[in-house]
Amino acid sequence: MKAIQLNGFGDVSNFNEAHLDTPAVKNDEVLIQIKAAAFNPIDFQMRLGLRESRLMRSPVLGRELSGIVIKVGPDVIGFEPGDEVMALAGSRGSNGSYAELMALNYRMIGRKPQNISFEEATAIPSSGLTAWHSFNRMQAAGSDSIFINGAAGGVGRFLIKLLKANGVTNIIATAGNKHSVAALQELGISFGKIINYHEPDLKGLLIAANKGRQFDYAVDLVGGVMAEMAADVLKMNGTYVDITFLGTSTTREILFDKGANILNIAAYAFAIENNLKWYGESLNYLAHLIETGEIDAPAVNVIGSLGVQTVQEAHRLMEANRIYGKKLVMKV
């Protein structure tokens, strides 16, 4: 099979095309013909050899995909050749999704929504499962106020859809450019609730947008100084949702002083404890929400087909934070 693999940590010149053997299929695995693969920030963090690189099990990167089942192991339940599927493989696949094929445990696989394309479906697993995990743990009520930094990214957009679909509408978000503002407005966030994070009195603007009150929930999708801001605008004993693990020592100090409830969100935690069925079951529920029109499919930017140049361009765009509210996807 054709695959794009990483030959060493560093810049994008370390990617090259390779031709690898067809993955062997274990008894509880299916072999998927990948039709589309999505790119995630963790991909370039792995490429750079950062903390996330310890999760690598293959020189072929890529953690989410959509495609068609072409072979099933003898212990597989509920899938057969020809099924259209999607998955967040994480590090459990035979290789990453920058490839034509992947073998993966059937419990981690969900059915592709019938009313969307493979390119749209591959943008669901990573962002969707992280947002779904966040939403379930938050248990936000309709009257609660939510601050989300980095809301125009994939997880933020998915979380906003889930919150709004369940009656939570008091959502304040930050954005730094017109593309991100437009993406948030398309989700139904009014202009007055989208705050430019470049403004000098950001804290004051956020509090003003929430009618002079601090927030019941603060969701950090950025880290660094923006994590500090998220902690600063949270109310006493409020709930801080950490999806980045990039908060500073100042962030931790503010949250401790406020007696905050801290939710650490890591979708890979279920894989660590080998609760693989959570992935498939959650993906099937998200597919149901999309098929019934309760939430929309993710917006995608298809930047090319499986190849070195496509992968390199995706990594450059992610590293430069030039995503602009659409998931980067490649056809396979």
C-alpha cells in the first residue's frame, strides 16, 4: 500500500512516500480502505518530537479516517465488507491514516453518517469525540454561561453545536481574525458574543459580554496566556475544562485560589484503560445526531490527495494556525 511516512523528527522535509505491506488483520480487527484522512495539531506536535510523540507506534502519522471495510477478522461483531465507517484510531491502528489501508479493532469504529461525504466524515472522530467527552462531563444547564477560547477550531465548533442542540445558548467566544468570526457566526454565535482576543482589555470585554458576571464554565482550547484568561474570568467554584494540558503555573494558581472544579479532557484516556467500545458507541451516537439534523457535519477544507506535498502543506497550515474554521482533509 501507498503511505506517507516520517523519517525523523523535525521539519516537513522529513516526510516521504513509501510502499508498505498490506496490514495483517487480527481476529478482532477490520481492514479499512481509507477514503479520506483528517489532520490534527497532534500530528505536527508528533512530527516535531514533542510530548505527544511518545504516543507514536508507526512512522505513518494520522489519527482519524473514514473509509470502507474490506476484510473482517473472525471475532468481529457488527461489521462486514462494504460497510462505510469512520474512526479515531489514535495509536491503536496498524499504522496512521496517511495511508491507503489500516487494520483497527472493530470496537473503535463507528458507522459513517449516510447523508455526508467521506471527507466530511473523517473530520468527525477526533474533534467530535473530544467535544462529546467535554459536553458529557460538563453537564451544563440552559442557564449557564460558557466561555470558550479557541472556539473556531474543530473541537470548539463541535462543542458549540452540542451545547446549542441541548439548550445552552449563553456562549461567549474569542476569535482573532475575520475567518474565525465568520465560522462562529455560522454556528449562531452573535457578533456581540465574539470577542477579539487582540483587544487590550480582553478580560473586561469578556465580563461585559456576560452582563458583568464571571462565567460558570471556562473551556481552554489554546493554553498559555489564554488559559490564564480563561481561569481569570471563571467564577468562584466554577468549572474549568482543560483540553490542552498547556496551562501555565499562573493558570493553576488562579484556579486553586478560586476552588475551581477542573475537568481534564483526554479522549485517549479510554484507550489507556482499554475501554475501546466507548469510541465506536460514541461515534455511532454522533452519526445519529448528524443524520437526524440535530447537529451539522463539520466544515472541511480538502487540500489534496494522498501525497507528500499534501501532508507537508497541511502541517504548514496547522503550525501557522491558518485553519480558519475548517478541518484540513485529504482524499485517499
